[in-house]
Amino acid sequence: MTRHKAVFNWSGGKDSAHALWRAIRSERYEIVALLTTVNRSTLRSTMHGIPTELLRAQADRIGIPLHTVDLTPKGDMEDYSAAMDRAVRRYREEGVTHFIFGDIFLHDVRRYREERLAPAGIEVVEPLWGESSEQVMRGFLSSGLRTVVVTTMADGLGAEAIGREIDAAFVASLPAGTDPNGENGEYHTFCYDGPIFREAVPFWLGKPFAQSYDIRLDDGSVRTYGYWFADLQAAE
């Protein structure tokens, strides 16, 4: 079977690892790179807050090269779109025809991806798409992938959830109304072991720290969102 040349859009978290695991098992894709957006100021991934050093450690143990897309500290959609367009052009010239993502049901996000990538002749692939959050979580728990919580919303799970392993006990403990996979931003994770890795990624978690962001909404108003982050670091 001819495999499609693809780039995997890598966050370093559980849904990304789960989608990569499924894509590899399908044997339909030749994945040439893990593409990750990184804040140029902090040298950490833009939402999960994973240090570049750990992103590279993940990629090394997976066996797929890491390509970081550097975003300015401002990191707005204009900046993101321009940086991603450059990456898309590069990989299209190298014969890539598919970009793979780990989304589950965020239709506006998928629509945005398709609208940006279709003109370049790139097809969007979503291995987790179409399943409920509960189904995806059951699939994750049975995959053997191991992750810890590294980011939470301050007015949700809070600092207490930082560092918790994603397992059946964690899922059972989530407050009512919380998406099991954190699809509404409730939490983000760092994946460090499992069937896509040749060995576990060594890391340590320091003391959690708080950080806030001002987000301009569609109506022009500005809302402040607070988060807790793990002081995630590579272990020696």
C-alpha cells in the first residue's frame, strides 16, 4: 500500500500522542516531521507550556524529526497564520500531501485548518474525529500511553490537578461538566511514555505557577483567562 507523505501537528500532549499512535498503526502515512508551535520568548510550546528541550526529547524517542514554528510573544492569529503558511509551503515543496491533527470535535478549528490548507493542496487528517469524548478517553486509557497534567484553568481544576497522571481514577474525579479530554481547555498534558516511544522521556515537575492572558473576543471585548502551569523541566 502506498503511504501518503504527511506532517503531524504535535502538541506533546495526550490527544496528540493518541492521534499519532493511531496514524502510525494505520500504516497509511509516511510521517516526515512533528510540527510544533513554540513561543519565541519562553521557548515553550504555546499552550501546553512544554519546553523545547522536552519536545525534542519526545521526538527523539518517537523517531520522527521535530520542526518548531517560532511565534512572537504576542502570538496572535495573524502571527500564527503567517508562520504556519511558511511551514506549509516548505513541506508542500517536499511532497507532503497530508497534515495530521489530534482534534476531537471542535468544528470551527477543523474548518479553519481545512480553509488554510486546502488551497495548498494539503488534506487534513483527524484520527480521533467523530468519536465522543468518552470513547476517545477509553481508547487512550487502553493504548498504554502515559501522560501527566501540566496546565489547568485557574477557575476550573486549579493547581491541585497539576502533575496528576491521566488514568481511570483521574477521569472519575473530574467535576461534573468537565470534558474528559479537556477539549474545552480545562487541562493540557505532557505525554512521556507508551507504545510510540522507544523509551520513557525523563522529566520533573517543579512548583506550579500561575499566569494570565488577555484574550480579545469576537465582540471586541477583552477577557482575562487564568491558568496554572507545571514548572516542567527535562531531567538529567
